[in-house]
Amino acid sequence: MKLYRTKWGPVLEADGRLCGLGTDLSNEWWDSLAGRDDLCEYLSQGLGKARDTSPNVLGHLLAPIGSQEVWAAGVTYHRSREARIKDSQLLGGSDFYDRVYDADRPELFFKATPHRVVGPKAKIAIRDDSTWSVPEPELALLITPKGTIVGYTVGNDVSSRSIEGENLLYLPQAKIWDGCCALGPCVLVSKEPPHSSTEIRLEIIRNGEQAFIGATTLAQMKRDPASLVRYLFRNNSFPSGCYLLTGTGIVPPDAFTLVAGDEVRITISDIGTLVNTVG
């Protein structure tokens, strides 16, 4: 089943129906849903009492986030490892990216507070002081305060590779700014994780023409999402739950950089397509 956050309230898509779950737009209400370890059962039970709503509400989607922090994992795909090794060569040839790919402990970093996250059709941003900016299409996990994965959505970890390539100590500046992250269009609520054959596809449209297209599958992810969550929750608490972006396996060529007006389309099978324009 799919859970949407819209301008008219939360909406559930399941069993061929589109149902409104009320008109409460508060973060508190969304947080109460996101914090349920039994979210799948809870929504299934409420489906019988819910009223059908118009498909028009899906034209007014918000980011599926309340008070949740957004975190991210890096170098979880072989393709990302290759790209980061190139970056490390600019820093004197250190092998830290190669080592984290093979290490037990993953790379985890803070990505965004809710106000830095945008939803479908909203504008993502690139830094004014970046000369090389890229989208990073990723599967995002919705995790409860107890560390239970209850849902999945599409995430875009917009990043500055030029700033990260200057110095690893600049990583927060290469990752965090207003409009640096997009989530949506919905949360796929499921007890089972997406199958390893699930495809992630990135398409970038510039001036009406395709500027880049690439795809990967979850089978290319080296790390198990559950293990990433266990590391994230070590000595760390999330009272409202959190999102975790699980890394990217699609890396545009080095000559490519995002520019204002680009349309970024990220599709994950069974979840949907997240579309944003660079503002």
C-alpha cells in the first residue's frame, strides 16, 4: 500500500482504492503514523472505514515527512565506490573510500532537517559555490523510533562533488543546504523489503531533451539496509523516527553538472517517480 501526504491531508492507496485518512496536516499527526511499528497492520485495519477520495488530490503532493531527520549512507554500491576513488585521487590518492566499502562499519552522515527537504514537483537547489553538482537517486527507508523499517520512498541526495573533492572535511557543506534533499512521491508501506531486482532509474531533462539516463538495481547494493539501520541507531535516538538514504549506484559522467532548469526524474519500481526541477 502507498501512503501519500497531500495538501488536503494523508491519503492511502490500497486494494485499488484511493482513500482519505482525514484532514489533519500537522507534523504531529504524521509523526504518530511514522512512529508506529505496526504501521502496515494499522493502515490495513483503517482501510475499511476510510472514505474514497478524488485522484485529483495526487496532484497536490507534499514531501512525506513530518519531524523526521534525514540521514544517508555512502559508498554502498560498487559504482559509487569507483566514483569516490576518483575523488580521492584529487586528494592525494588516499584509499579511504575503498576501505569504507570493504569495512564492517558503513559511512553514515547527516543529510537534512525537515525544512531542507522538498517534495514532488518542488524545486531542489544546487549551491552557488559549487562547480560540480549531481543528483544521487536512492532508496529511502522510513524508520520508527524503535528502529523498525516500516516504509520505503524515493530519495534524491543532491550533492556537490566539487566541494567534497576539495577536502573530506568539507563533506557537510557538500551535502547540507536548503533544498538539498527531495523525498516522494509516497511511502510504500510494506512488511517486506523491495526485491533485489527492484530498479532505480534516473533521467535528467534539459531544455526539453534527455541530458542523462542511467539505471541500477538493488542487487548492486553491497550493504543490507537492516544493517545500515542497526549502525545508525547505535547510541543514537530518533524520537520522531527518521529517514535513511541507502546510497546511490548511478553516477553521471564527470563532465556533467546540474544547472538551473534541469528536470530530475527518479523512478523506483513499485514506489513511483519523484520529479523535481533545479531552482
